[in-house]
Amino acid sequence: MTSGYASVSIPELDSLLKTLDQTIQHQKIYSDRREARIAILKEELRSPKESKESPELLKRNTYALYTKLYEEYQPYQSDSAIKFVNRNLEIAYQLKDPSRIAESKLQLSALYAIAGMSMDAASLLRSLQSSQLTTNLKIGLYQAYKDLYSNLAAYHNVNTEKYRQYNTAYRDSLLQVLPKESRNYKGVYAEKLSSSGEYKAAEKILLNLLAGVKANSHEYAIWSSALGNVYKHLGDTPLQQKYFALSAISDIRNAIKENTSLQELAISLYETGDLDRAYPYIKSSMEDAIFCNAALRTIVISKIFPIIDAAHQTKVKQQRTQLLLLLALISVLSAGLIAAVIYVIRQMKNLEKSRLELQEVNKLLKTLNQDLQNVNQQLNATNSQLQEANHIKEEYIGNFLDLCSNYINKLEDYRKSLNKKASTGNMETLLKMLKSTELMTAELKALYKNFDDTFLHLYPDFVTEFNNLLIAEERFELKPGELNTELRIYALLRLGINDTAKIAAFLRCSMSTIYNYRTKVRNKAIVPRENFEDYVREIGTIAAS
């Protein structure tokens, strides 16, 4: 059955139980913290401060100090708690303070009930008259009676139904005096709902209570334990185990030895077959009960402990038997392994001879393979150069044909223009046209523009990579798709034209100008100047047409 308000996955529960395992391993740390607080209080008791206070006020202060010691010992070690409550009871009688007398008797009765002294607890409670008590003391009285009869009903085989009726009556009385908005009221009311089988309603109240308290507090442990009992009745084992585990973790971290959560969790895990956890949990729970002198809980644990212990011992014996069988199997396998090792050693000696022979062959093969790799690298480099040259040729042949065609058309147009001027006898205009250099200038500009476009199409990153070879302040800043004279010189070098005379003829410059440009740019390089033009020749990749 799954609850409508909560759920738990197997990995989440397993993680929670691992946390509980670690908490149990460190429980001495938490006990030491409580012992340290107790030691401070005892030291204060042994070394009272000098005071001019009256004897009565000193007794009241001592009463308050004993109360703090009682509060530390109450969930931890009932014998010591009883000792300090008895001292408080003596002081209360000396002070003739009815409230303190009643308070001490209520505390003492609760401790007697935990220690299994039910008759003494009942006697103390009967000595108190509810009509003479304040509201808070009435709450304590009804709570003590309710807990007493709850323990009697759970741990005694006679008058069980009668004790349950008394428990119900005092629970109802408690609900009458508790403030309805208090958490205590809601918790007792959830207990009432649970006892009458209204588990879903009780679950809702307890989940709300749990959400409103600090995790790992004692109150958190109380509501978690109550939820565990609700899920136990609902038959939801994972949630039952989850909340008992949460309660147990909180109790251990608060060094509370008087608790039932770890015991209930151990029983649940035993019922689900998890003996590896059930055994250490019930063992730890038994140790806590004995340490705390919680007689009733010790009796309950002593009934289930032998059962879990026997099941655990049976499992251990089975594991031991399996271990012996495995050891025997391992021994047989080891003998076979030894024989196999001897055989392998002999084979390895034979293989060593073959290996030495193969080493010589491998050396020869490596040498041949290295030679082949070198040849392949040379072929790849040559192939790349050929591909690049072919691509450049394709690009420039196409452009050359276009240029030739355009120049023929332009020459034809120019011839017709001159012929027209000559035919009309306009010799002055004709001479002027023949002397003009505008046509050549325009054509040179178009030629360089065509060269720039074609080259940057082949090497789109040329300008960027060229600038990367120069110091930052000397880099060229040009318009997109445009080269200047210096870059055209190196563009021609990149295309494989190394002849200075050819470069000078193409760019309409003198050879000394070309030399000066090349020298000037080399001086701006961040790479070695003597290798600068080699770096330029390596720029770029062939762009797809």
C-alpha cells in the first residue's frame, strides 16, 4: 500500500540506512557531547559561587541545577536522572512548594515507568490531586498516566484491555486540557486517530507536525517514530523503515538512549530479510536499553533479539560454508593455474626465440616503412603543389581569356572611335586622343582590380595572415577586396613569380623600387627576416571555386 502523502524509493531508503550506519559508528561522539554538558553542570554543582543570597534562594537555585541535570540524564541514563529528581523532591519538601513537589513526582513517575517500576510510578501519581494542580501540571499528570497505562498494556499479559481503556481515558482528559493549537495536542490527537484505525488522517497531521520542526531534533525523532508506527499499520514497509530510520538518526545524534525507533526498524528489516542490518541495529538497541536502564524496553528487545541473532548466526554459518566451498574451488583452480603457468613459461621461452627473430624483421620493416612514409610525404607535398598550381592556372587562364576578349573588344571600340574622328576630318581631336594616357591608366587600374579580386578569391585570408607576420603597429589596413603595391609584390611571390624584373614590369615600377618595397616590409616582420618570404609562400589554402 502506498501513502497518498509520501513515498520513498529503494535508492533513497538505502542511502538513508547508510547514513544511519555511519551515525551508529559515531554515536560515541554524540554521547561524549552530552557527557561534556553533564560534566559542566556537575562542576557547577561542586563549586557553587559565593553568594549573599538567602538559604531559600540557594535551594531554589540548586533545584534549578538539579532540574538541568535531570533533563540531560532523563533520555540518557534513567538511574542518574532518578537520583537528581529525588534530590529535587527533598528540596521541594524543604521549601514546602506544592508545585515543585508535584513537578518532581511527575518526573519521578515517568522515570519509574521507564525503569519498569510501574507500582511505584502509579503510587506517586495517586498521591497527586488533579484539582490542586495548575494546568501545566495537569497536562503532566494526564500524560504520565497515559504513558504508564500504555506501557502496562504493551508489556503485561494480564488486564491488557483494562489498561487500554485507562490509557484512552487519560488521553481524552489530556486532549481536554491541552491548547488545541499546540503541537502536543495535535500529536496526541493523531495518536487517538491512529488507535481508532484512522491512519490516513493521523498521517496527515504527523506529516504537518514533522514539517514544522527542526530536522535531527528530539521532537523530529518523536513525530518520525509516530509516522513509522502509522505506516507499520498501513502496511507500507519502505515508508515505515524510512521514518523509523529518520527517528533513530535523530535520537543517536542527540545521544538519546531511551528510544524505540532503532528497535522497530531492526524488527522491520528482519521481517523483510535484511539480516545484515537487522542484527547490528537490534544489538545497538539492546546496548542502549541496558545503558539507559530502560527495563521494559530491555524485556521487549530480549524477546526478539535471540530470534534475530539466531537467524543472523544461521546466515553467517551459511556464508562460512559457502566460503569453504569457494576456498576449495579456488584451491583446485589454483593448482590448475600453476600447471597453466608452467606451460605458459615453456611456451614463452619458445616465443622469445621467435620474438628475437621477429625483432630483426620488424627493424627492417620499420626502416622500409619510414622510407615509404618519407616518399609519401614528398608525393603528398608535390601533389598539393600541383593541385595548387593547377587551381591557380585554371583561375588565371579563365581571367586571361576574359581579359583578352575584353581588350579585343575595347581595341575595336577604340579603333572605331579613331576611324570616326579621322573620317570626319577632326584631326585635332584625333591627335588629342592619341596623346592621352587616360585609357592606359584606366586599363591598368582595371587590371590590378582584376588581379586583386582573383588573388583574394584564391587566398581570402592572405591579408590577415600576412599582417600576422608583421609587428602590430606596422600592419596594413586596407579596404576589403583591395591590395596595395607592397601586398601585390608579395602576392606575386606567393603565386611563384620570383623574378624581380617580371614583378616590376607587371606593376609598372623600377626594379630598385621593387627591391626597396621588399626590404622595407621584411624589416617590419616579427619572424626572422631571412625567412620572411618563405613564410609568405606558405600562406593560405586553395579556396573552392
